[in-house]
Amino acid sequence: MAEVLAKSTRRPADELGAEPERLLDTPTYEGFAIRALYTALDALPERPLPGEFPYVRGADAHRDVNVGWKVAEAFPAMAPTTMRRCWPR
């Protein structure tokens, strides 16, 4: 990699540093570097299944993980106009 970058930048390979492939990184507006070359070492491990430590995907191991979180709340009013009268502003 260093030899290819040295040829394209017309600089000696020893001047490119310990990680010459970092010269190909592209910064985003947020300041993150998007790397041009990734290896298997860059891959993140798969998150654990639901019901397994650290329980970030829920405590129920039998739930469908592709559905997502179901958050709902029941209100006693039947019509929106009734709800508007009951709700404080």
C-alpha cells in the first residue's frame, strides 16, 4: 500500500507514516473519518440476542427483533374532541 501511495503522491514511502492508508480517509461534516479501505478487523461484533447480557435488545428472547420496540398508551376518551377538552393546555 505504501508503495502505491508513494507513487501517486510522488513522495518517498517512508514519509507517509506508519499507516499510509489513512491518507485515503475522507472526513465528513461531523468530523468522522470514512475509511477507503476496510478489513475484517474493522467489523463490529454482532449484537447479542434479546434475553442475553447486556439486555440492550430487550429481556424477551422470543420476541421478533426485526419488529422493534412497541410503545403504546391507552387513553380513556373515544373522540379527539373529548380528548381535547380533558387535556390541560
